[in-house]
Amino acid sequence: MPPPWNTQNASLVVVGDVHRWWRPADVAFLERARPDLTLFVGDLGDEDVEMVELIADLAVPKAVILGNHDAWQSFGRKTCTPKLRASLERLGEDHIAYAVREVPAAGVSVIGARPFSWGGQSLRSPEIYDEIYGIHTMRQSAAAIVDAARNAQHRDLVILAHNGPTGLGDRTHDIFGKDFGKPGGDWGDRDLALALQRIEGMGLNVRAVIAGHMHHRLGHPRGSERTRFVRRDGVLFLNSARVPRIEPDQAGSDVSYFLRTTWRAGECLGVEEVWVDLHGDELSAASPEIVELDAGAPVIDEMEE
Ligand SMILES: [Fe+2]
Ligand SMILES: [Fe+2]
């Protein structure tokens, strides 16, 4: 059922992994549609300051969580490069890692989770998190996400992350299932799963977790697509990583992909996949199927690293 459109509704538009697929039409679409907040899940480029600047300069309210590709060389060198420093400086408060962005029009607070996530069991280069955030374990990272939620002004929360949490499936085609290397296994973030459990234990409502990182087209089995929209215990999990996010349509002209979520008073009224043409005009919008998952097992707080 389409959401009841009226002026009281607010919209949060999501831009999945960019990987440099970004064009003036995308800017025109956002500046014209003026969503209440535009959310970027990261992987803008490969530590690409110019790409970060294009997003930082957008004249719309926005919140960003940088991805593993945005810190690619820093993770290799185990220290924050000048380019990563410049990216963070350029984004300023729009990079909401471990922080809150209030969206009163939607009745929600947006909480930023851990940036630069590669997924999987480890932080990969804890040195980077230590250097920037004073965090060097998964457990500390979970605590920092929970602290941000504690500072939120609304009881209804949206979590913005680069990768999703563990606990949503371990098959290659699951929303954050591992489809590369030795395929199979849950490639979600453990800190995020633990933080979600603790936040809900505080009586707050996580309405949606918005992430990317695990691209829609699978490496194994090659050519198939993953499930990207699920709901569990009333929480929506959206994987926005359609990569590349610009591709030719049936008529051969390039169209850009966005996700649009519609909100009123802390409740998500609808999710749509939106395609935009080269003039920045909306070509189509359709609600994707959302797969209902069984209630999850509790996350065991055994993280010692
Ligand atoms: Fe990506
Ligand atoms: Fe990524």
C-alpha cells in the first residue's frame, strides 16, 4: 500500500555506496526534492577527497557514515592518512559517527554507528579507531553507539551505518551474508548487533537500520542478487548498496538509484526505490518487497577483543 502522501510526512532519502557513481542530476534531484535529511552510507570513493567534497558541498541537510573504501589507504598503513583527515574535516558535523542528528519533522533521531566498517569479526585496523575516536575494541564501539542513542531527543531512532549488524542470516544471499572469499557466513558488524540489543533494552525504539557495503550483485553464486530489505521484530533493515548506482535503463539512458523512506511522528510509513533521469527528475518509485525474518536470538556479550 503506498504511503498516504501529505504535507505532514517527512522524507529521509538514502544514497547507497556511491563508488564515484555521482552526477549533476543527483544533485538536482536532491536540491529540488529537498528531503528532510539525505543519508549517505559511505564508500563515496577510494579515499577520494574530491568525491567527499562534492557531497560535503551539497546544499541539502545530510548525514554521512564513511565506508571502508573511504579509508582504504589508512587501513593499509594502520594510521589515518592526510586524505582521510581532510575528508573528515570537510564533512565536519555531517559525518555522524557515534553521534546524533535530530530530524524533528520525522519524529526521529538518527544515530551514527561505526564508520569505515569492512564487516566481519574484527575492526581490521583498530589503530584507526583509536586515533580518531579513542576506541580500539568492538565492545567500546558498541558502547559509543549506545551513548549516542542515550543523547537522542526522540524515542524513535534510525541507525545509519556502513555495514549492517550480525544476526540477519549467514547465507550468501542474506542481507549481510558473505558472498566472497570462502562464501557463506554472517558478515555483519558485531558491535552494531550488541548496540541494537542494548538500545532496545533502554526502552528506545529502533525503527530502521540503514546501511550498505554488501553490494546487491553477488560474487557467489555469480549473477544472483541478495535480499536487501528485511524486517525483524518490527525493525526495518535496509541495505542500500545497489552498485553501480547509475545504470542504463531499457531505453539505454542512464538512471540513478535512491531509496526514499517516508516518516510521520517516528513511524516509517513507506520505503521506495526511486529512479532518477539525467535531468534530476523522478522517473519511477516502487515499494520493494520486505522480507519478514523470525525473531533473532539474543546477542551474547562475549566480545573481548
Ligand atoms: Fe561498497
Ligand atoms: Fe564498503
